[in-house]
Amino acid sequence: MARRLYRILIVISIAIWAYLLFTRGEHSNTFLISISFLVFMMFSMGIHGLLAHSVMPKLKEPSLAYPLLMALLWGILLLLFIFFIIPALCPDFFFLDLK
């Protein structure tokens, strides 16, 4: 049941990103960036929840590698988001003057 919820969360976040990508001209840059960060958090929660429920419990408990791998995955997702997703939504993202 939990895996299904995390998959639904991932699908919803991808659908919202697609909507934002196709309607980016109708929204302000501040709105696009704010909503896309919230959607990124939904997407990363879905990915981490799906992976956490897929790993066997005996691999998670005594190991320090599991939290480090999850942190590495989140860092990679964040970098992909900042350098690929945000510039696709706002082409002038790195040169914005948000007031």
C-alpha cells in the first residue's frame, strides 16, 4: 500500500511539472520557482519513500551506507532540478532579480 502511495505521489508531481512546463508563459517567475520547489519536494519524497520500502530491512538497520546513499541520491536530484528543470521552466533563472 505504501509503495502505491509513493508511486501516486511521483506521478502527481510529474504531472504538475508537465503542466507548469506547458503553461509557463501564463505564470510569473516567482510563482513558477516557488511551486516547482514544492513539487520537487513531493517528487523527492516519493522517490525516497519508494526506495526505502524496496530495500530489505536487514540492509537498512546496521549500516551507515543506507543514509549516505539516500543523501547522495537527494543531492543528485537537487542538482538535476536546479540545473535542468528550473532553467527549462524559467530560461533566465540564473539572472533573475526576484523582488
